[in-house]
Amino acid sequence: MKYLVTAGLIAAAPFVAAPTFAQGAPVDPTAMVDAFEGVFGVQNGFRRSGARGVCASGTFVGTKEAKGLSSASAFSGKPVPVTVRFSIGGGNPKAPENASTVRGMALQFNLPKNEQWLMANINTPVFTAATPESMLAFLQARKPDPATGKPNPDLIKATFEKYPDQKAQPAYLASVDAAASFGAQNYWGVNGFYLVNAKGKKQPIKWVFEPVSGVEGIPKDKLATTPTMFLNDELRARVAKAPVEFRFMAQLADANDVINSAVTPLPAERKKVSLGTLKVTKVEAEGSATCNDINFDPNVLPKGVEPSNDPILEARSGAYAVSQGRRLSGN
Ligand code: HEM
């Protein structure tokens, strides 16, 4: 499958038709977190996804256009302090970084009057699954079989056939180079949201943080000689030289566009506007506890931003809370 990567958004034939997937059965968040542990084991004290990561901080300044679209105080035009966490997808705290797998950038906007805006974005424009039921099945299919110590390939194949929504993310990852830097990736929100302005007008959007210095990947022939862990140190060295900047871009959906599917990007031709610039100015030391207490629950939104009814978005709060509860109690 060929993807067109254009200024951070992908357009590909399977997405144009905007496939819709049934909502599926609801999933108990405890079962979801158990399923992560089934794949990665119980890594005491670590996030059940995004286990390996590094905490950072910086500031965000919103644009005039953003202020017109949303009354959120993040878009006042004044600098807002932001706590940032970059991570590797999944629950393995030693996940090798010389491979094209998911990278995350989670943000906590520390807004006036103790308001917060939390989000956790990833470097693929589509998520693993369209529904919680499909996500659970995806994880369960990857639990190592006790007889072989490896996932059962027949179960993985059968799950892909039952849940075709699971095909988009691996196809995308296979089409791009592994991240050469946390500071040089696009990070998509993947879920849809609404911006609500002072007059109460609601604009459906999907967002992406685009690195101002461009995307950098590791060429496939260099992967074998790339260290398995380098991203945290690389980011620290990069930020020591100059702040790493990302443009916070909103893609404006039309009324009939699908915004409640995490595997269906908006049509590439939809207008994009800059909501502001995030500057990462400091990276914490390896193992710093600064971000430990934060659960980047993407449903913690400021006034002026509202969630779509994407079932994946809804399922995230419960799973993040269960994971946070387990890891902060030492499990
Ligand atoms: C049903 C779907 C999902 C489930 C069950 C799930 C589950 C989790 C869990 C359990 C954590 C660890 C939370 C903690 O201990 O603080 C986590 C972290 C994370 N998730 Fe998800 N997730 C889902 C969807 C998504 C989506 C759609 C995205 C991207 C848009 C995403 C991006 C991330 C990132 C970047 C982190 C690491 C955040 C950090 O640095 O603390 N997840 N996820």
C-alpha cells in the first residue's frame, strides 16, 4: 500500500472512502490493562503503554486564528507552560528504538485558574484499532503462547481478518522510516475533537503537531547499526542547542466528515490552520520522576474544546486511570 505523506497528513486510497466500523462491545478498562500486561508482562511502576519515555517542558503560544475558533485559554496568545512526555508505544520499558514502531508526545497545558488540557499524541495518523473491542482483540492476539513463548501467528491472522480496521497502522508504519529523533516527528491526535468559540460555534477538527525543522527518519540500511536506545539522549542534546518547535495544526472537518474514527483521517484537502507553536526548552534527566504522577487522559479538556464521540477516545480515560493506579501503587 502506498501512502502520500504531505505536510504531515496522509492520503491513501483505503481512507478516502471513510470506512465505518461497528462500535463493538464495550470493554472493561481493567480487562484492557490486563491485556497490555498479557503482551508485555507486569513491569512494576511503569506505564502499561508508553512505558519508556522522557519528561520535558516548554511553552505554548496560540495564534489569532485559534482564538477565533476556540475560547480555550491556551489560545490567549500569552505563553502557557507545558509539561511534555515523549515515549515509545507499548508496555516494554526496554523497547528497541531502531525500529519503525509508535512514538508518542503527551502534553499537559498548565492553564490559568488551575485549568488543564491533557493529550497523548502519536507519530502515526491512524490508531491501532477503531473500537475498544477491536483493540482488546488486537492485544489478546499478541499474548505470547506459553508453549512457544511467541504470539500465535494464526490468531493474529484471524484477528486481522475479523477486524480490518487493524490493518491501517501497521501499513503506515511499514511505509515510513523509524524516528531519528523525538523532536523530528509529526504527532497526530488521531481522535477527533470540537473547538468551540466564544459565540458557541463548534468546529470539528483533527490535529497534528508538526516539527518546524522537518521530519527525520533512520534510513532502513542504517537500522542495524543504530543503538537500541538513543532517543532520550538525542533529544536532550538537541534541546541543549536550541528549543525544539512544533506547529500545532488543526485540520478543519466538514459537517459530513467522519471524526469519530481513529483509523479514518480527514480528507487531505481539508483546510489546515495553525493553532500555535509549542517550544520544548528543557529535557529532564533519564529516570526523572517529574512526569510520573501525570496520567495524560485525553478527555481532560479546557473550556472551548470538546470530545467527539469516538469510542476509542471514550475508552482511554478508564484504561489510563487503571494503569496509573497500578503503577503508582508499585505494581
Ligand atoms: C482504547 C484505546 C487505548 C487504550 C486502551 C490505551 C491505553 C493506554 C494506557 C493504559 C496508557 C498508560 C497510561 C498511564 O499509565 O499513565 C497509555 C499511554 C499512552 N497512550 Fe494510549 N491507549 C489507547 C489509545 C491511544 C490513542 C488513540 C493514542 C494516540 C492518539 C494513544 C497514545 C498514548 C500515548 C502517547 C501514551 C503515553 C502517554 C505518556 O507519556 O504518559 N493511546 N495508553
